[in-house]
Amino acid sequence: MLLLLLVLALAIVAGSTFGTATISWRDVLAGDVTARTVMIDIRLPRVVLAALIGAALASAGVTFQTLLRNPLADPFILGVSGGAACGAAVTTALGFARIPGVVSIVAFAGACGATFAVFLLARRREYTDPTRLLLSGLVLNALFSAIILIAYALAPATDLTMALRWMMGTLFGATWSDVALLLGFVLASFAVLVAIAGDLRMFAFGEDDAKSRGVDVERVKLIGFAASSIVTGAAVAVSGIIGFVGLLVPHLVRLIWRRDFRVLLPLSALGGAILLVLADLASRVALSTSELPVGAFTAILGVPFFLSLLRRSR
């Protein structure tokens, strides 16, 4: 954990130093006004926001995988991100995307609505079926995709570029107010997950075993699912859709530490923060003429990893 904290600190320093132009902290401390403005007002909030989003998505991913005992469970497969994207697309189609903050608010509401719908569809006689949960997420994702396509077909042409950047995942224009807002959600989510971490640890051995040890399985499912979905909705609302973080990072962490959720949670959060800070740095420096979507880099890392994982499990 200390090693990951050190790597995260180095990643934040690198992310705030390098870009289209290299600006050193020495210039900032020396009182260079331009360097200070770029570093403090533009780069640093972006890097810190990337770390928070990575931590949020990775912690949500490891929670979903633990609750459902399914290695493919993550916020995107369960429809949380699809709900946020649907809300953002409808807002764009109606012409409200130009109003500051509206897309983020509606996207967050869409994520919360999708969470409620998936959980409601998965309920069966006071029991939340993990298989039905995943299938409900997949079906709702298909519905959200159809609504998004219709919305973009009807959206004003002038708003499509901004909407597409949001769909691909971007940290462009990050501010300290975004950081403060997401930090509140991340801290609240972590407090809730830490409070039930001991019960979630029992899920590694199966729901029946957890029940035999006195765990209120349905209550823990509801709390864990709600906390993870809400923090995912908050992350997606400020950055757009950034895939594979919640899916990739928990698997990498399990190569080091397999079982205890109480350790997997902070390790996954740190790993997700490191991954997204470095991916954002790569998206800014890969081309000198333009900035690439950060979601593309996480996908480039995620797809080959899971293909190799499938080959090894055959």
C-alpha cells in the first residue's frame, strides 16, 4: 500500500509537469505567474480529478465483483454508466447542453435511475439474484444505447462534438469545484464500504457461508450496490464514460492480494488512481497537435489484458 502511494505521488507529479509544454514545480515555487496559473488552475485539478475518478471506478468494480462473485461485473456492464450516458444524450438532444452543469446533473440522475431499475428488476421474492442483476444491466444497456443513438440523431449539430467527447471520456476543462464535488462522493462511498468491509469479506466464500456467519446478505448487497453505483454516477457525470478501469484494476490487484476485501478495496482504489492519472498523461502527450480521449487508452490497456486472461483460463 505504501509502494502504491509512492507511485501515485510520482504519477501526480509527472501528470502535472508534462503536457504540451513542460512546466516544472521549480518555476512555480520561484513565482513564475504563467507557470503557476497553468500548474495550479489547469493541470493540477485535472490530475487530482483523474486520481479520484480512477479510485471511484476501481473501488466500485471490486465491490461489484465481490458482491456478485463474478469477475466480469463492473459499473458499465451493470448499466450505471449507460444510464448516465443516456441522460447526457437526451440533455444534448433537447439543446440544454450549453447550460453549465446541466449535463452533469442529468447524467448523475440517469446513473441513479439506472441503479434503482437494475436492482428492482433483479429482486425476486425478497432476494437479489446475481444472474438477474447482470442480465438486467445488459438489457438496460441495450435500451440506453438505442435512446442515445436516437438522441444524437436529433441533437443540434453544434452540440454533437461536445457530446461525443463526453461519450469517449475526457478530463478537459476540469476545475477545483469538480474535484471538491467528487471528493465528497468518494469519501462518503469509502466510509460506507469500509463500514461493511468485514461483511463483504465473507462473500468470497459464497452467500450461504456468509449467512451462516450471521451476515445480513440482502442488506449488504443493497448498501454495497447503492454506494458503488452512486460514486460511479458522480465520476461519470464529471468525466464522461471511461471504461475498463473498474474491470481491469481489481484483477491486477488480485495478482498481489486475492481474498480479503478489507485490503482489496484500498489497493484497488490506489491502483485505479494510478492507472487513470497515467492514462490521462498519455492522452495529452501522445500527439502534439491534439488531445486523445482518455477512455481510448484505458480500453487499449484493458482489452489485451482480458484476452490474455481468457487464454490462460482455458
